[in-house]
Amino acid sequence: MTDTDTSGMINEDTEDHRDLIELEETSGSSRKQKIQASKCFTCSHCGKRFNSKGHLTTHMRIHNREKSVICPRCEKCFPNKETLAIHSKECPHTCPQCGKSFTHKGNFVAHMRIHTGEHPYTCSECGKSFIQKKSHKLHMRIHTGERPYTCLQCGKRFTYKESFEAHMRIHTGERPYTCSVCGKSFREKKTHDLHMMIHTEERPHTCPQCGKSFIQKQNLTKHMMIHTGERPHTCPQCGKSFIQKINLTGHMILHTAERPHTCPQCGKSYKRKIGLSAHMVIHTGQSPYSCVQCGKSYGQKSGLDYHMRAHTGERPYTCIDCGKSFIQKCNLMSHMMIHTEKIPHACVECGKKFKTEGTLKIHMRRHLEESPDSKRADEKH
């Protein structure tokens, strides 16, 4: 057992002990006995306890795979080298292109389609094609709505077994995928793999136009919209469009009177959570985000991020027309209007148009100062 495993056992035992003490204080010894009885399935390797045999069986796969010997040709796991030797003789189907071997001819035939590009199984609904019949069958559940895997604890249903198993770890608390660098653990392998790229600094998805690279493909897809000008999410009320749906959702609140985020101390409410977070700094006086170079502190992380660019010289937002770059995205958006004929901000009083919202607000103050109500208020004073 490694040092990491040993420390994990100690932390888990400590947490379990702390939980039992709290239960004794609040509910008595009977409550403690019930909790202990509900977790009666214990892992013989690490001592972790589970409330069902199925959860223990799923957990044991981690230890079984750690101790197993893997076939270098087909990546199948075996308990020892002797079993692997027998398997090697029974792995007769070898790919002539990459050398990978298979026990069953069916798996070998399916593998060869990777090299030939053949996709014989086609979806009758959307036309998408697949190499394996199993993949086609799983895909069809999207169209039929079939969700065969149901969580017995919360009733949530899932289309795929992998998603169901990952969900069950929410209830068991199991996080089997641990980062070997920082020790952070994850419920899903794909989340773990993405996290590991932070340490390796691997960014496989690169923009062909500006060279900026990303860890995830979806982030590159969103970034490419900056170059193409595509903004697929449009507000039905004012016509303003956005690259991401989440930005449109946040924008739609501006058209309603709803202000769901309320300050518990003074009752002031905000349309967005970020507005409330910025406001709360007034009451707490906290500025937890400090610059390591000059010591200046900020109430929000975004404020520190913008400030750090003054030290690093980073200007990540670049105009695709003239190449001018900016520290903040809002400055780039205001600048982009120089290259277009678009003047979106119109004064409701006189109809005069402005390229930026800030300029319109300054203009509107003149109307307020010239209004009869404002003049009468001045005469009273």
C-alpha cells in the first residue's frame, strides 16, 4: 500500500470518527449504532465501508485493476502472469496495421473498421453511423428516450451505464480517480484526465487563426465564434446576441423586474449573483484576493485577474480587424464598433444614437438636468 493510500485511510477513519462523535452528541448512542449498522460492507484492502454489497463490488474493481497484469496487445486484465501467458496463446487475431491482438474474431473485425473507415451501422433517425452494433444501439436511446438505469436512492434515471455508475458515487462518496501530483480526487475518469492536463500543461486544441490553445474542445469551439462572428443565442426582446447560452440567460433578467439575489444584511437586491457578491464586500470589508507583486487586494477574483494583467502585460482580447488588443473583453466589444456601422444605443428622449452604453448614460444626464421636474427641485432649494 502506498503512502497516499495510507494517508487516505487515516483521513477517512478520522472523518468517520468525527461523524460518530457528532451523532452521539445530537442523537445518542442508538443513532450511532444505526449508522454503523447501515455501513456493514467493508473493503478488505483499504477499510472503506459501504451500505450495500453492490457498492462494495463496484469499489473493489479499483483494487483488482491495481493488482492485475494487463495484456499489452488487447489491454485485458489478469490476476497474475501465469494467466496472462495462457491468454497470450489464445489471442490469435492480430491487427496487421497496429499490432493489437484480440481473443474473439468479432472484436478483431470491429477494430479493423477503425483503419478502413467503415461504419456499417447507421441511425435511421439522424443518419449518424457507427463502427460497432453496440454503439449504434446505445445511440438509439437518444431518439427513443430509453433510460434503463435507475438510481434506487433518488429515482434519477440514466441512458448509459457509465453515467449511472458515476452518479451512484455521489451517494457513496467514492472518488476513485486520484491525481498523482496534487492528490485531488474525482468521481469520473474523464474529469480526472482533464485535470491532469493542468499539471502537464497540455492544451491539445489550438485555434488555427490566432494560435490560442485550449484543454477542452468545447472551449475551442466557443473561441472560434470570436473569429467567425457567430452569436447563435439571441434575445427575443431586444435582439442582442451572445456566443454562449448562459450569457443570454443572465441577460434576460435585465428585461424582468425580478431581483432574486438579496443581501441578508441590508435587504438590497440584485438581478445577478455576481452583483450580490460584489456588494457583500461592503459589509464584510474583506478583500481576499491579493496581488503577490504589489499587495493590492480585491473583493472578487475577476478584479485580481484584471489587475494581474497590468504586471504581466497580457492583453488576451484582440481585434481581428486591426490587431489592437485589450485587457478586458468589454473594452474589445466597444472598440469593435469602430469597424462597423452599428450604433446600437439610442436615446429615448431625442433619438440620438451612441456606440457604447456608457456614452448614452452620460448623454441621458443632460435630459434629466433639463427636465421640468429637475428645475422645480432646484428652485425649491
